[in-house]
Amino acid sequence: MTTDTMTIKEKKLKNLRKILWICFAGFSSPIILGMIPLSIFFTMGEVLETVNGRDIPIWPFFILMGILSIILIGGICLAIYHIFKYRIDKKDDSLFL
């Protein structure tokens, strides 16, 4: 019979990962769900600009903006995780000072 021996540090980091995944999903899902109708709406003939006789559609810019915002949210969550991990590894009781 095996027992799960997790240290307090591992438990804190596991809980922090869960919280950050929930935050990431909570912020990213509305962006994804909002980009789908917008890209369909703007695919129906909306043109951003005409350059050298070619029409540039606007929908790739909306998709790119959504992807970049999701990457930014993920980067912020990763930064928060690594800050807390560094402070826990440092064994600092006052995390926010």
C-alpha cells in the first residue's frame, strides 16, 4: 500500500496551478467564443483596405488578436506561478512584502 506524501510546498503549488488554470480558462473562453461570431460576421464581405488593387480581409486580424490575447493571458498566469514558486522556495512567510 502506497501513501501519497506531498509536502506543504507541493500542495500549495498544486492548488496554485489549479487556480491559475481556472483563471486562464475563465478569461480565454469568452475570447474564443467571441472571436467565432466576429470572424464569421466579418467574413461576409468586410474589407479592411485595398492595396494595389487587392482587397485585404479583416477577419484574420480578429483571429490574430484573439490568439495574441490568449498568449498574453497565459504568459501572465505563468509569471504569477513562477513568482509564487520562487517565494515558496525561498521559504518566505510574507509572500506579499
